Amino acid sequence: MSEPLDLAGQTAPVDLAGQAASVDLAEEARRLDAADALAALRERFVLDDVTYLDGNSLGALPAHVPARVDDVVRRQWGELRIRSWEESGWWTAPERIGDRIAPLVGAAAGQIVVGDSTSVNVFKALVAAVRMAREDGEAGEHGEAGEAGEAGGGSGPIRDEILVDATTFPTDGYIAESAARMTGCALRPVTPAEVPGALGDRTAAVLLNHVDYRTGRLHDLPALTRAVHASGAYAVWDLCHSAGALPVGLDEHGVDLAVGCTYKYLNGGPGSPAYLYVRRDLQPRFDSPLPGWNSHAEPFGMRSAYAPASGAVRGRVGTPDILSLLALEAALDVWDEDGVSVAAVRAKSLALTDFFLRCVGAYVPPGRVESVTPAAHAERGSQVALRCDDAGEVMKRLIEGGVVGDFRAPDVLRFGFTPLYVGFADVERAARVLARTLG
């Protein structure tokens, strides 16, 4: 085996113990890749020699998508032109693609619509949740919620408080603040662990992240949803860092409303449209703060008075962004055509992150990094976050060395593991290059 090299290409001191560990872990990575039932999916993506561990920011390009997009541009738009709204199914794309995402988040068909950004969908969901909570109170419903998913109201104090995850991605916080102003609510930031104790008879809605974007911590969606319902409030979940990486169970756990992006683990492409889930029994009451002609019961009636459509269509606003929508639809073929299950993806995700943590422990100098991602599988998403004093500079050097992750201020290195195309050899190499960078 050749002597280890630093990033400048100069010979570094030989560490025989570390070299032996490297050989052992590299061989183990080869064995794990050989036994991986999902390994063949890597060929479905456009990848190079770079170790790409940033799928939690932007997923890799599925290899068949460019040809599909070329057809959309040249034939559907270039030749059929406006006929494509009907002949190519453009008009129904938001619901059709929503039904394809549904199984990946544990939802039955007819409850997800695709379109707009995550931020816009968070706003729609949060305001609608407050409006439903207020309606519950006005109707005189009271008492604890019943079965999972039945959010009851109260005949007592008006529900004028929104709880928001204090550790959330900043935009969710900005949107929650605006929604609170619009609905006359107080905004109360709390950590997910504090939610059960913070809920009360004034709580209208709770906005939570399934996976913490910075640390990779997986929050207890079933338990927190039950707690929110027991208080008579509505639960809104942000699934950006979980959809396509682990089971969600929206229907099973009675989630009221949920949103998520499609450009991370669903590999829909930069800026691909987000989605909105509205539980079926709540759809007749879903009152969007952004009513648009696309969600009208008669979109081509051009009536001055707004009448909402039925079903998930109520979540639409304006004209769908067709090019991005159909690129996303093509990207989802990887799941359908190869019969990929979310359970298999989750199992590999945990194996990859376990192996990465082992390799980091074996290779990286003691005390140089600290994992802020929970060790327990039940509390871990599909990323590993390492605290490092000079994280920004370290990540820059890692990228120069062919390992792509990302940096979150002030001191976090993030590594995202997309099981559809990341292998165990990638994981071992990333840890080895990290150790060399920090050495």
C-alpha cells in the first residue's frame, strides 16, 4: 500500500496502526458494497469520481432526466405548444406527481399537490391550520381530540398562539412570524422536546421539522403529533430532510398538514417544486390564504367570486411550473421502475451513517471533531453533522480533495447520505480524506 499523502501531494508520516485500520475498513467497505441490494441504482445517476455527500442540499441528476426534459422542451412545448396542457397532461401534473410522492411519505393518493416553493406551502399550511383551529372554537367543539388525526377545538379561550420549532431552518421561522401577524397570533419558538409542555388551550398550530437541518436529529413525529392533537391544535410538519430518506407515515400517524421540497433526496433538480399534503378529511375545510385561479372550482369560468375546488387541488395557486414539474416526474421513475422501498433505503441509510461514524472514529485525530448527530437510530436522519472549530476552511479543503459535503455556520460540517447512489466505499474514502485534511 502506498504511503498516505496530504492534500498538497507530499508524503506524510506513516502511521502503521492507522494504515492497518484503513486497509481493514476499506476491505469492509468493499464487502458491504458487494452485498448491497441497492448498489446497482448508482448507475441510474450522473456521477463522477467525486464523493458526493451533499444530497441533503441537492440530489444528483438521474441519468434519464435530460432526455425526458428535452422531449418536454422540443416536442411538448416546441411542437404541441398549448395543446400539451391536455394532450401531454400538463394541467393534471401537480396532482399526478403528488400521487407518486405520496407512497414515499406514507400517504394515500389524492392528498398531495405539487407546486410552489416550500416556503409558500408552509405559509399556506400554517395559516389554514390557524383558520381551522378558530373554526373549531366557533363551532363549540371542545374536549380532547379523539382518534389520531382528529384535531378538536375548544369553547374556551380563542386559539391565538403558534408554536414553531426554535431550531428550524430560518425561512420556516420567517414564514411563521408572518403567518402569526396575519392571523393575529403570538409566535412562540420552542424546541421540539419542549412542545408537549408548551401546548395549551390557546395553541392553534405547531410547525415542526421532521429532521433538524443542521444536526440531522430525527424528531418523534408520531408522539409529537399525538401531543398536538390532544391539545386541540393542528400539526404542520416540514419533511424536507426526511422524504425519500426514511419512512414518514403521514396517514398512519394522523398528520394534519405537511410540506416538503423535492430537490434533496427525491433528486428533482435545483429549485424543483415543493409539495403540500392536506389530510383527506380536512380538505373540505382547507382555507388557503393564497386562493388562485388554479385552485378555483371552475378555473376557466373566470368568475370574480372565488369558489375553492374540492380535494388536494385546493392547494394550488397559479400556473404550474411545467418544466421543473416534469423533470421531477422523470426523476421519480428511479423509485417506481426499480421497485425501491423506503424501508430498504432507510436500512441502508442507517448502515451508511453507522459506518461513516466508525471510520471517522478510526481515522480522525482524537478531539478534532465531535458528532452532533444522535447515535441512536430512532433519532437520526440521513446525515451526519460534525462540529469542527475551523469547519468552513475544512469543508473548502475537503471539496478540493474530492469529497463534497457542506458547511453550516458557525462550526458544523454536514455530510448527507443518499442511499440510492452513495456506497460504503464513498463513506470510507470521505472519512479518510477528512482525517488527512485534519491531520
